[in-house]
Amino acid sequence: MSEITTEIQVTLNGEQRAIASGTTIAELLREMGFDPLNPKGIAVAVNDEVVLKGRWSTSELGPSDRIEVITALQGG
């Protein structure tokens, strides 16, 4: 029997995006090209609440969640 993946709609940095149901913040970051195991300079907020880095691998995203991924830039 094949596994059925359900997609949900979220808003990521202001844009609608479909992700698999049960996706964690860490998995989403990997899809975006970030390494959640080396999160230097990355901050994540879900529904206007900052999520601590230690919770990224266990925090599942839900339908209609608003996710903001912020990265620090160096320069002058």
C-alpha cells in the first residue's frame, strides 16, 4: 500500500506555498537550502512568534501558518 502525502498551504516570507502535511521547521529550512544543524544567522517566526532553534526539528507546521525566515547579512 502506498503512502499518501497530504499538502497544506502556508505563507512563507509573504508568499503562498504548498508543503507536505507534518513538515517541521527544520525540514522546511532544508528545502530552502539552509542547514538547520548549523543555523548561524537564521531566525524563524511562526504566526508572529519566534521559534527557538532547539524546537525546529519537532515543531510541525500547520495549515495557514505564516512563517518568516530571516537571515542575517554581513556587509557595511
